[in-house]
Amino acid sequence: MIKALFYEFGEIDVFKNFVIAIMKEGITVKPEYNDHLVEIANTYFANRPFAYITYRKNSYAVDPMVYLKTSQIQNLVAFAIVANEEHKIKNVEIEKLFLKKPLEIFSNLDDAKEWVNKLIENREF
């Protein structure tokens, strides 16, 4: 891990090719939180691709409009969701409609990391 960043909505850990976000229990992920992701993209991934992994350990809501802003981050090339509970997986089907980036669902974090690393290593940017 390169850096752990703490925000009012949760934690974002920065790694070489991706970030892992763990949101706090009960929050609602709002479009304005993307400002932090843009800052992270510019600071840690300037001029190179990266992926976003959301590790859904906690229960929280997502405003689907957040994905419209997320889709505008040029060097964000993939989005992975790690979730085990059925209702969390069903919510992702709706969220997918708003994100204009490759998105996959995984039941464990290691599989998500492997997928995003392969995508980034095989991508010319």
C-alpha cells in the first residue's frame, strides 16, 4: 500500500494500480465525493491508468448519479465491486446502468485485485 486516506465517508487505500474504498456503515455515497477521487487520480495516478475497487464490507447507499461523474475521470479504466450479500449484488445491476467503464462484481478482494491488475497491465494508455 502506498497511502491510506481517511474521509468523512470512509477510507481509500492507494496501491500501485488501484485504490480500495471502504465506506462507512450507513452513509450515502454522493456525487460530490468524486472530487476526492479526482484529486487521488491527479496526485497518485497522473498520466497513467488506475482502477477503483469498492470493498462493500459495510451497508450503505449509493446515489447512482455518482457514476456519471466517476465515468468522466479519464484515467480511471475499471471499477470492481467486492460484495457477498445478495441484496448488495442486486443493487450493482442498477448501478451498472450509470457507469461508462468496465465493471465487474467479485466475491473476494483477491479476485478483484487480479482482474484490475490484468486490465491495467494489458492496456495502452
